[in-house]
Amino acid sequence: MRQGDFSRDGLEDVIAREASTGKLWLYPGRVTDSGAAALGARKLIGSGGWNVMGQLVGAGDLNGDTRSDLVAVEKASGKLWFYPGKAGAYGSRVLIGSGWNSMASLLAVADYTGDGYNDLAAITGAGTSTTTCPSGDGCLLVYPGTGTSKLAPASRKADDWWGLTGAF
């Protein structure tokens, strides 16, 4: 997943989860001698257990400390966890929601609402009907960031997003 500048060296980085071990790896962005963008040698930033998460999203700076953060949905429980970016790792997780295993996709949308805080978007999954999305499947919901580890309540931005395979 794209993680922004996690290593704080001015270059975009990539974070990947190793399926067999649940380890989390940082692939720092670098520039080759010819000036081309590339990835550096991987660095371990999560020692294991990340394979219990269904979705991982590099959410940008959700808590206002200028570091790249991560949100993750726990597969078994549907809990949404916030992991604050720290120097070379993630800090202790904070529970910020439940019922998120009903979401088909999570998207980092930067400051979608224009209020100065990074936001998180979600697309509802099959059979999901809530007060925010009474029509059911495929609602695009935006959860505004608050500058803390918490998110504000969602607002529905669009319908019929079910079945889309990418946001570009």
C-alpha cells in the first residue's frame, strides 16, 4: 500500500504485509543515480500479527502530528484500529470504530472535506444498510478527520460504487 512519506526523507514510501508471517515491511522511496524513482531495501516495521487484519490503509496524517498513520480493519471482529506513525514504526493502536468488516473497501482521501484534516472513505459492502446508507450496497461514505485519532460521523457522497475495482 502507498503510505506517503513514512520515512520522512521527502520521498514516497510503500508498506507491504507478508502473508505467510504477518510481518509489516517498509520499502522506502529512493532515487537512482540516473534520477529514476525506485524502492530501497525493505525494513521491518511490524514483527508479526498483521495477517489478522483484513484491510490496511495508509491514511496520511489523521491525528495532526505530521506523521503518516495507518488504519486497519480486524477481520474477525470488524474493529477499526488507528496506528499513529512514529519514528520508524507505528505507535500503540487505538480503537476508533466497530462494524467495519461490512465495508467492501477503505480509501485514504486526504483532506476531502477541505477542513485541514485528512479523511477516510469507505464503500459499503453487500447487504449493508444503515441510516447513512439506507439504499444498501455500494454507498461511498466519507468519515471526516478531526485532527485526533477519532473520525467524525460519516456522510454519504455517492451511491452505486459497488463493483468498482479502483479509485484513480
